[in-house]
Amino acid sequence: MSITRRDLVTNASKLLVLTPAAAAFLACLKGETAEMEPKYKMADHYWAMTIDIGKCIGCGNCVRACATENSVPDGYFRTWVERYVVPAWPDEHPDVDSPDGGKHGFPPKEKAGAKSFFVPKLCNHCAHSPCVQVCPVGATFESPDGLVLVDKTYCLGCRYCVQACPYGCRYIDPDKQVVDKCTLCYHRISKGLTTACCETCPTSARTLADLKNPNDPIHEFLRTNSVQVLKPHMATGAKLYYKGLDESVR
Amino acid sequence: MKDAAHLIRLAAVFAAGFIAFLLIRQALVPAGFGKYGHFRAGALDDIRARKVSFAGREQCAICHDDRVKELHAGKHAGVGCEACHEAQAKHAQLDDPSTGKPVLPDTKVLCARCHEKNNAKPRGFPQVATAEHSGGEPCKSCHNPHSPKL
């Protein structure tokens, strides 16, 4: 049996047309499984957080709550609290400590003439995040509702993003060997709850904020206070808005 | 016409290659990729699927209305229940609150976390040197945790 040229051309072109059609059909079948949280509409939210340095008492509630809520392994932190002791002029370097992330509070530390305060830290959920830019496999990404998240099934554990984050907010999960970080308690905020750290903060030093909600107090907060983000010169589009942030904080 | 034969063969090879590319791409690109951006849309659901551990203060109010009223009348009004009582989502299920009955906090440890004197705390925050202030007694022997002002 021999194949005529006509057969070849017709069969090849049939195949050419049908394969993408089959592919599209398969994609359609596969796509059906990815279903969304019914009540939560991503397009209606854009998450951020406000932090009031003047209210933080360094109790460590946020650090412990975060570890419980997200099963963060011991010695790793998605949020932590730093204590700054800034000596009087003309000393240059602030003394920063964070014993066990501030999980169990801070032992007293006296230094004559110094000012001293707590700075809670966590992922800044940057709008132009360096960690997203360096990921070679697209495992870390910015979601439409303003979060920087990790697809753990695609992460290679290459650590590029750990290095790229200017705020030191990422770590490698010691069990799974893939990167992990603050999700801004996505599983909570998508159900209408606040984050674990905000829930347990006794003084509302930190408050979850939704920039797309016109009634959110964040608009008043941003309008009436002097507000700063960390490392603004890096143009990361950080969305943790600090009130009363000292110049010495890095 | 004879000269065109090898062109057609070449075209067939290209076509086969293209089809192979489409099939491999189909197999490798995960479902939902590109729906919201350069990532797998299902990853969002994976992250959202996690169970909550802290029920939130509104949830406690459903059953502990009296405690909420007591708390809100005092100086601890802004403090959430679970800031002192740890994560209670297991206990706060509406159908069966008896599972995971909360362990009551030890006030010696609990109160000092927030109120131990420390000069990094904001000036206006009420602080005591707990050892001197209480003389080793648990704080609750004088203060009501839910309404602490004496």
C-alpha cells in the first residue's frame, strides 16, 4: 500500500486542525475542577495592613498566633517583632534585637538617653515584588487581590526569592524544602475574618486593611497620619503602612 | 512538480513537530494557568483551603454574650478573647463546643506578657514590675481578667 500525496496532505491537515480542538476540549475539562470560593470575589479586594508603632507593646501575641494558625515551624517566622534601641546623638547604630522573633516578649534593656520601641514585621505584599521577578518557574506570584503567594507544588526550593526579598520575609520550609511565607492569612481573610496576628493584637497596633473598600478606616488612616513604608527607595510597592516609623528602622 | 516533493515532506515534518509541541504543552501546562496571571489559578484555592485555628471574637459572642459584655465594659475592651485564650476554633464550633474545652490561662504568665514593665513599650501603656507589684500572687487574686481595673 502506498500513500498518495493527496492522502498525506488531507490527513495531515485534518490532524493539524483536530489536535488543537482536542487540546482546547481537554483544557476545558481540566479547567472545570478549579472552582472558586463562592462568596469571595477577588476583584472586590486589595489587601494591605496598617501598623502603628506607637501602639505596639511587644507582647509577641502576633508571632505566636501566626505560628499556630499557619503551623510555622519553630525557629522560622512569617511575622516577628524587633526591638530598636536608638542611642542618643552622636552614636550611629541602633541596637536591634528580636529574641525568638519576640515570641515570648522582650527582657528589659536599659540604655541611658536612648529611645526604644518595637517594630512588628511581616511580608509587605509588595505590588512590584522583587521575589516574584526572580522566580524562575512562576511559583511565586502576585494575586489580583494584592497578595504575594507561593504555589508550593511548583516551587523548586532554589532560594532566589529568599535572597531577593529586601525585608527578609521568606524561609525554606525545613520539611518540604520549598519556600514559605506570610499569606496574609488568605484562608481567613477570604472567609471574612481578619488575620491571626490582627485578631490577637491587644492594642490594634496592626490592622488588616482593604484598599478597595471605600469604607475601610485605612483611607482615613492614610489621610490623617504621616505614614511610611519600609525601604521606599527600593520601589517595591510595599503595602505595610507604618505610622510613627523612626528613621533608624531598616 | 517533482521538485516540490521534498518541500511537502518538510512541511509534514514541521506540522508533526507543531502538533507534538501542542500536545506536550497541553500535558505540561497546569489547568488554570494564566487565568489571573503567570501562575496556576488553583494555587489560590489550595491556600484558601486551609482550616482556621482562631475563630475570631465575633464567634465567641454567639455563646459567651455575658463575657463579651463584661469585657467591653472594662479596660480590656479592645483585647480579643483569643488574645488571652489562645486559638479556640475547635471549641467554638456551633454544633459541639464541648470538644476541646479551653484550658484556662495562668494569669501569672498571661498578664506579664502584656503588662511587664519595659521601656520600649509606649509610655501611655499601663505597666507594672510584676514581681514587686503582685508579690508573687497570681494577678487574678486581685484583678478580674475580664474587667481588670480596680
